[in-house]
Amino acid sequence: MNIHNRVTELLKIKHPIIQAGMVWVSGWRLASAVSNNGGLGLIGAGSMKPELLREHIIKCNAATEKSFGVNIPLLRGDVNELMNVVLEEKIKIVFTAAGHPGRHIEQLKKHNLTVIHVVSNIKQALKAESVGCDAIVGEGVEAGGHNGPDEITTFCLIPQLVDAVNIPVIAAGGVADGRGIAAAFSLGADGVQIGTRFAATVESSAHEVYKQSVVAATDNSTTLVLKNIGLVRLIKNNWSKNVERAEANGANEIELKNLLGEKRERLGISEGNAEEGMMEAGQSCGLIKNVLTVNELMKLLIDDFDNTMKKTSGLI
Amino acid sequence: MNIHNRVTELLKIKHPIIQAGMVWVSGWRLASAVSNNGGLGLIGAGSMKPELLREHIIKCNAATEKSFGVNIPLLRGDVNELMNVVLEEKIKIVFTAAGHPGRHIEQLKKHNLTVIHVVSNIKQALKAESVGCDAIVGEGVEAGGHNGPDEITTFCLIPQLVDAVNIPVIAAGGVADGRGIAAAFSLGADGVQIGTRFAATVESSAHEVYKQSVVAATDNSTTLVLKNIGLVRLIKNNWSKNVERAEANGANEIELKNLLGEKRERLGISEGNAEEGMMEAGQSCGLIKNVLTVNELMKLLIDDFDNTMKKTSGLI
């Protein structure tokens, strides 16, 4: 892998491989390990109070001299406090998701931050570009966790985004090996964001039960639920079956919110309750057969990418 | 595009580009045009009675000296008659879908036919390989028309199939341009099957209203409905909204079958009733901006593939 492009320049990284910010998964350990191995690590603020985020940023700074970033879900009630922590701790790269970046970008740009917004359709991409985002992550519906309502797949989304915007497009959703990285570049992406594969690493903060659930998962282990109150992809379990049954019976928003309850992501990913928690994972979990260190994984991704490119190089 | 591999050898074609068999779309005109331009054309028997299929085969034979095939949905009540027509007319290549190829393969193999089965998950792929299919089409959930129940996307499905079977894997679902073809090969496919892009050609039998609906479609124009009685992807319209409303209210199978009624595919695709018919199309319709002749399209696909491969060739 010998890629020098707009994404590697923008993020000051060796390889255009970004580790997704993931709740209960991507603290300073994972983010610093990815950055130390040539990618971009992201601290996932989604499961952190502002002061915990500060602690993770400080520890990440101590663990790496390389570039890293913070992922902030914009629908958080305390989003302004999270942004303040990012600015106070002199973070240089912010990935925003689940909301409109327009409200925050002026402040971030005033402090010269790089701002990358996660989108799931063309409309969101054009909006992100128009407010001044430096790049977008285009996330297909195969991605784990929260998904856009249009359910556009990576294969269809990425080329349409590339045609629609001038800023770089980073492909997310379904990328778990070097073949996926090569395919993303064929579709026109300038980088990839990888989630679930990094969630099943030694440095991930997820519970061991969660990591082993990802490893055990096959091609049809995930499902999409809660379309009416916020689409989520997760590994099928007792809880997801209850939700699907309720949905098939026409449950309304209140009933679904009651089924969701509180802290169900933590119950699954962090506490390892594989049957009653939300075990958020991407459809690519079927490709993941082991828990590796980040160092092992990054080497594997790069070797696998190189092998894929060599194999396809003779096709013209 | 200079590909000589197991798929081009098996099907005796210049380019490993297969035009999907599509109801009300792919008769002898489309199939012969694709074969004459270096791909593999398929007559879609799904919307044909046995004698009409025979007529299309005879006309296709008269229109091309190249290899072409027939796609047969195995759930058809008159599947045995369709198979007999195929054998009597000395067809060499059959694509089977929507059912178990095991019941028919012995007869087809006795006559030395090449048999390729369409699958949507690993289990179906292993089954197809075990009964003796020569190759499989792996069809992601972005594909138009009838889809597998597991909703696995092309990006996640193809590499898992490639890892699971030894026979060649042809990628379908989401492929509409040269970037998609290149991405499919990166994921490990040995060929592509393209549907919706060929449905919007001059030689397609679809109604002009249908073709223009594909051209007008954007990234989020399709939806998946009828999960409980047989998942279908189509362009959103008045009818699909009625179905979605019924599904959200917990409609049962009988109610959904009543909403479906009869001949709704014909009403949409062949008769051009854009609001009340089933306008089956893949999510890649957002990438399709014009109606081309098959000759123009094949040239475009190949040029676009070559350009994509040249762009990505410097990445290692």
C-alpha cells in the first residue's frame, strides 16, 4: 500500500485507513494503537461524558505522537461541552455524525480543525460539503450501529457520492479486509473507515463476549431493527428478536422506545450481555475470524490489499 | 478489459459481463444484443410461458451466433415444461434462481448444459456447489426485484462466497458501471451480472415509462417491501407506499398477498403504470442517467472499467 492522496495529506497519516469511532469500543487504547500503526485512530465520544472524553484525549496524546481524532455524535444533549473539550485539548481532527455539522463548523474552523462528517445519502453529502466539511465518510447500510434511513449500500452509495461532491469520500460499511479496501478505491473512495474489524482487536474496549460474538458471526448474523425510531444494525439475539416481533405486529414509537429502554448498547458491547444487550456490529462480521492486535491487523489489511491489487492488475 | 478467466472460458464469452435475466425486460432482443457485444445475454423465462420462451430462443439463435443463456426461476409451477423447452432447443447455458437447483441439475448435466445458480447467502452457495453447479451468481440485496431474506449486501456477500466455494463467483447487485465491475473483481468475483443498467437500454423490452423511471431515480428511490411473503426491491411509488403502510401496521400474509394481487410486475415494467405497478429496479438506478443502446453501454462499461483500473493501479 503506497497511497499518497487527499486523505493521507488531510489527516497526516501513512495509510488512508481510519478506525471508526465506536461507542464502548474506541477509547484511547484503540485510537492510539491505530495511529501508531499508520492509520487514523478515532476516540468515540458517543459513550463518554465530557470529562471522560478529556481523560481519553490526554491519555491518547501520551500514547502516540501521531495524528488522531475524535468522533462526536451531534445529537448528544451535551454536544457543546464535548466540542469545548475537543477545542480545549487542541484536537486537530473531528468526525461528526448523526446530525447537522453546520451548527458547529464555524467554531471548529475558526480553530483550524479538520472536520469530516459521516453521511448516508447524497443530500447529506452535499450539505456537508456546502457548510465547509473537509471530507465525508460515506457509510453504507452494512455498517454496524446507527444507520441512515435510506438503507443505501456501500456499493451503491460510494460512486454516487464521488460523483456528487468534490471533497474526498471515505468509504465505510462492509470494509473488513484488503479486498474491501481495494473495492472501496475502485468505487472512487480516497480512504476507508473500518469499524467492526477494529472492534474485534485486543486494544478495543469492548467486552470479550462481544468480541467473540463478532468472531462467531456468519454472513446472516446481523439484522436491522428500530427503523421507526432510528435504524440500528446489530448481531441477532433474544432482544433483537423481541424487537422484530413487535415491529412485525405494528408496534408504535412508544412501545419500541420502551423495548429499547436505556443503556442497552452498554449492556451488550461493554457488559457483554449477548442476549439482552445491543451487540452493534456490521454485516462484515462474517469476514472476521479472530481477535488480533491492532499491529497484526494493520499489517494484514495492508498485505491483503497489496495482494488484491496484484491479482487484479492484469485485468486490463 | 482483457480478462480471460474461469467465467469467460465456462461461458465462451469475450468479457465476463452477464446481463441478468429479468421479467418483462430481457427477451431475445436484449439477450442477443448483449451476446453480440461480447457479454452473455440471458433470456428471462420468468415472464414467459413455455411456448413464448421457445419463440424467444429461436429468435435469439437467429439474431446471434454467440453464446447466450436462459434464466429460469425454479419456483414456477411449469418449471419442468420450461426445462424441456431449454433442452429441446439445445440451449447450452441455464441460470437458475429462486429455488433449489438439485432437483433439475441431473437432467441438465446429462445434456452437458452449464448450470449457474443465483444465491444470496453462503448456505445456498454451498448447496449449489455440492449439487454440481458450474458457478454461482452472488446477488446482494441492492439488486432489483426478488431478493434473498438475509439482506446481505454485495460488498459483504461476495468475499464471503469466494472464501466458501471453489466454483467461480459472479457478483450481482449494485453493478452499473465500470467502477462497480472493478470493485466486484477486487472483492474476488470472476464476473459480474448486471440487471437494472441493461433494463434501461434501447433493446430492453421494458416500457418506456419504466426506463425513464430508472433514469430519473436517485440514490434513495428504491425500497424493499414484502419481506414476509418474498422480499422485492422496487422504485418507490404509490403502491409501494401502501404496502409499507400496511406492513408498518402489522399486516398479515393474506393481507399482503391481497395488496400484491396479480400481474403487478407486468403492470409496472411492461405496461408502464409507474404508480400502481411493481417497478422492480436495483439501488444502482441512481447511477443510471440515460437510455443507451447495448452497444454503447458495453463500450462504456469496458472503457470505464479500464479507466478505473488505470486510476487504482498506482496504489501499491
